[in-house]
Amino acid sequence: MKYVYILRSTAFPEHYYTGVTSDLKARLTKHNAKEVPHTSKYAPWELKTYIAFSDEKQAFAFEQYLKTASGRAFAKKRL
């Protein structure tokens, strides 16, 4: 199972991060421990939403979509 997730910074609420993982709890712990260079300066993070996929290709495709302008608009309105 792969999870596409959206995090929201609690320190800087206007900052979001989208990613994909197979272990959601461990990945959130890494983000909050500042072990992920891209997200360390905006920690701590909270999980806004996640979606489970049984197909890895679909998970990565959906993550890439959420990182586009239309995907961000979709997430803001619907997730």
C-alpha cells in the first residue's frame, strides 16, 4: 500500500508539503524530526489528509498531479 499525503506546517500555516510513502507514521515522524532537508525549516508538521493506493504507479501519478497548479487548486478545494 502506498499513501499520498499532504502536510501542513503548524509554524507556518501557509506552507504545505505533498509526498508519497509506504509508512505514513514513520514518514511524519521524520518530517517532524527535521530529517527531511526540504521540510526541516517549516517543522513541525501536521497531517492534513492522505489517500491510500494499492497501485504504486497510480500513487506516484496522483502525487505528481497534486504538485501541479491544477492539483494544488483541487487539493485546496476538495481535500
